Amino acid sequence: MVKIIKSLVALGVVILLIIAALWYADRSRCPGKGNVIVSQAFIDSLRTVAGMPPDTVTIIDTIRHDRIVYVDRPVPAPEPQGDLNIYRDSLINDEISVWATVAVEGIVREWSWAYRPVEKHVIKHILVPKPYPVFTTSVEPSANVSLVFSAGAGVYPIWGVDALKTTKNGFIYGGGIFRYHGDNIFVLKFGKSF
């Protein structure tokens, strides 16, 4: 009876060691370096953002001028109206568009313009598309640990326990302990699933 209890304790210790070794080897379920596991809610939020229309960014540039522009022009021809001479002139270019009418008793001897260009606003609309995530789905074979109790009969009964690890690549490895005719038999197993 004591021998059977010792055998069961040894069997339990071996099984625990095999399970601990298989659990340690099962760290391959963690994402690789540079990869993270995200929730489905996060993936859904990315899809929602990707489905939105692109943003339009409006850029307003203000051009300020600190210079004064002087334009010397010939005196325009007067238009006599009674005792007055009417002088009409305009200044039109890329920066300014002005008209002047001057009524003078007498004659204008000199005519010039001076102006400071006004602030100019340049508005640009830039369409900025939203990033669209590309999702890939891959089905990886599962890796698992199996604990198997076996029993059989022949000339003598045989029974025992196996602990097996199946990797994602389909390799199987593990070990077990069996009782046969009062003896403990330790077994190592290696294989490949197809």
C-alpha cells in the first residue's frame, strides 16, 4: 500500500512538472515584438473613422505691406465746367484700384499718387483624406495542452497519465508515466499532427 502511495505521489510530481514545462513553453500565444492585441471595439472605431468624409483644411495667409508706393503721372487733361477745371484720373493695378475726381479753380501743375497696399488674404482649401486602416485576418492554428488518462489490459493491467503539448505548427511533444506490473514506466512523446 505504501508503495502505491509513493508511486501516485511520484506520478503527481511528474505530471505537475510536465504541465509546468508545457505552460512555460506556451508563451508563444503572446504577440510578437511590435505587435499588440487590441479589442474589437478599437477595430470598430477605426472602421468608423475610415468611413467618414475627408477633412477640408482652410489656410488663410495674410500678406502685410509696410511699403508706400509712389506713382508719378502726368497731369490729366482738364475738363472745363464754368469757372472750374475738372481733373479725372484712375490708378488700377494688381494691388489697388482707385478713381479720383478733383474740381479746381485754376490749373493743376503736378499730379502724383501715393498709396500703401492693403492686407491681402490668400485662402487655400486643402482636402485631407482620413487614413484608412487595412485589416487582415489570419486564422492561426491553436496550440493546446492535453492531459490524457490511459488504461489497458493484457497479461497485466496498465494505466497512466500523459501530458501533451500541441504547438501552432502541429508538433506534439510531452510525456507520461504508466504503471505496469508494479513498475513505473516514464515515456517521452514527440510527433507531428497532419
